[in-house]
Amino acid sequence: MTLAVYVLDVPEFEPVVHTARTAGMAVRRTGDYLELSTTEQEIVLRREETGMRTALWHALLTGGLDGRIVSFTPDTLHLVQEEA
């Protein structure tokens, strides 16, 4: 299974794309979105590492995801793969 987050392919989300790549996630274009994916069971992204403002951080999941949210705070996004 794959864990994935979909973000709009716009410059405002480039910091999270860079952070996802640094965390070992693959990046693939799909339409107007970028799929940030991993085969890891879980992933934690930290807003501080992206340098994003809180409001934009909260828009991070508007493109959707494949997985389950463990927590989504102003500082971290913790996702795990869905159980089969």
C-alpha cells in the first residue's frame, strides 16, 4: 500500500514538496496536483521544516490523501497507511 498526500501544484506548496522529498517521499505530477507518496507505514511532516505560514499549512490536505490522519496540528501532520 501507499501513503499519499495530494497538493495543488503551485509555488505556495513548494516548501512542503521539498520537505516531503527530504523525508524520502516520491513526488509525481497528477493533473493539477502533485502526489507526495511513500511506502512507509507512517510519515510525520513538520511545518517548521517547511517554513510555511499556519494558514497555508492548514490548506495542505485540500487536495486529498490516501491514508489516515493520526493528528493534524498547527505544527505537525502525522499520517499512517489505512489498514486493509
